[in-house]
Amino acid sequence: MKYMLLIYDNEQAWNNRTEASRREIYAEYGKFSQDLKENGKYLAGSQLHPTAAATSVRVRDKKELVTDGPFAETKEQLGGYYLIEAEDLDEAIAIASRIPSARMGTIEVRPLVEAQATTTA
């Protein structure tokens, strides 16, 4: 089953880290990603630019509303994701708990709705 692991962290706290601390965390992410790939669990993943680079789009009454930034102010911001293959939720949670940012932020684990192939007779 496929799971999306959404990585939430406090951008301000990240910005306050020293460069050495950030390099250390990036190295941990590199090792973690490599382990996922070697074990056939990795499907995709990426870090996102900060929320200041975000654009939100809404359509209401057929009118497009485009605004800078995320929709809501929160203590933690979406900073990246992993798309993984796991046997079940327990395995997905075990993988999520190994993400370096789990020690500082939150990892949201969400199963993907996978479209079932339809056959026509």
C-alpha cells in the first residue's frame, strides 16, 4: 500500500539553526532516503521551498482567487514529503518515526486512495 508521509516543521526554528546543524540534519535525511531506496520502500520525495514561496488558489462562484502564501497561519508548516510503499499502517508509522524531523515536528501519515483498474467486457 502507498502512503504519503507529510513532514511538518517550524520554519522559524529551522531558520534559527546553525549551518552546521542544518548540514547534520540534511546528512541524516540523505542516509534515511538511501535506506528507503535500498529496501524498496521509496517511491518519491522532496523538500519544499518555504511558505513565503507558496501561492494558494481558490475558486469561488467561478472566480479564481490567487493569494501569496499558505491558507492558514500554523505553528508548523509543510516542508516536504515522502511517498512510500509499506505493507500496512504499522510499517508506515515505523518508517515515519525514522524521519529526522519527527524529533522536532510532526509527520502526518496518510494512505493514498489508489484507483482500481476497471475492466470492460
